Amino acid sequence: MNQSNNTGILEKFVNTVMGLKPAKEQPPNASAATTQELDINAVLVYKLGTILQIGVMILVLLGMEKLIMLIDQNSSFPSWFSTVLTALFFAVLSIRSRIFSLLDNTRSRTTYDQVIRPRWSPPPLAFPIVWMIIAVLRVISSVLVWQEMNHQFLVLPLILFVVHLALGDTWNTIFTVERRLGAAVPVVILGPWLSALVVTAIYWQTVPLAGMILSFSCIWLTVAAALVFRIWQLNGSEPLYPLKLTLGQK
């Protein structure tokens, strides 16, 4: 009983930190389309939403750079203050980057719980725990890069980092929220997975230790991409693009 209670407390804590909502019951294939027609509007919304999110986060990077510059120039602040503030900033970005997105980025286990999954798929609780660990690794590696870049935020490694976060949020909209299992396959490969490799490589070039720390996210995203692909296969192998939904299915 105590073990069950401890597991429940851990799950509630992790879900709260990561902003994950409990799964809700919904009819099977509630988001399945009855036509093979490409949903052009959805493609445009995804692209525009991602671009706007990247733009907003770059502006936030600029704001942080100005703020930290003022703090560093003010002798009344201790030398460690800007580092702590920067770490908190990257923590917010890593855990809640979706607050800058115009797309619906509700974190929920509904889709994952209701689709057919391979036997080797991780349990649902594993995902928020692993992502929380990755968030910590992202903070540490990004602070190391920031320090190496003389406390600048508008630098290529950190810009690519926010691009990676935005691509991940867009994928979440496609897979978790809208349950477009086909479109989720190329997006997870060309979006979160590929951008994670790029960010890790440039972090490694900037600060080798930062790249090593961030490389764990590449391993996990490789597993996640394989899982998304297998889920797509097991659930009907719909076309690898967003299908237009009927009025009753939106």
C-alpha cells in the first residue's frame, strides 16, 4: 500500500512539474479522418504557429540579454545572481516553452493511453520523468554555453535551442492534441529529433561538456521517434500528412 501511495505521489508531482494533464476518455479514433485529402489549412497553421513561437522566443532571448547586461553592470548584485537567474530562465524554457506557442499544446496522456502501442513501449509515467531529467540537462548545458558566450543570449547555439523547443511543441500539437498519427512521423524526425542532433552538435563545438550532457536527449528522442513510427504502423498507417477532418470530428 505504501509503495502504491508513493508511486501516486511521485506521479502527481512529476505531472504537476511537467504540466501533464490526466488522460480523458474519448471515443476511439475521434480524430480519424474519413478522407485522404491533405489539410492545407492545418499545414499553414503549423508553419505559422512554429515561426511565430520562434520569433517570440528570440525576442525573449533579446530581453534576457539586456536584463543580464544591466545586472552584470550593477555592482549591487552578487556575481552569482545572473547565473542563477539565467538557469531559472532556461528551466522555464525547457519545461514550459509551450507558453510562447499559439497552437494548442495541452500536455495529456490521452492519445498515448488510447492508441495501440508496441510491447516495448515505455509506461506512461516514464515520459514526464525522462523529460524532467532532460529539462535539467538542458538547463545545465545551456548555462555552460551562455557562460562560454560571455553571457550573450542572441547567439547561434541558443537560437537553435529555442528553434528545437518550438519544433517539439508543434509536434506535440500534431500527435498528442490532434492525434494525427501519420503526420506525426515525418514531423518528429525532421523536427525534434533532427534539431536535437543539430543543437547537441553545436553545443559540443562550443563547450564539449555541454554537448555531452545534452546528448542524452538525442538518445531519448531516437527512442521516441521509433515509438511514434511503430504506433503509426499499428494504428492503420494513415498517410504521412495531416488529413482533412470532417466537421463532426474536429
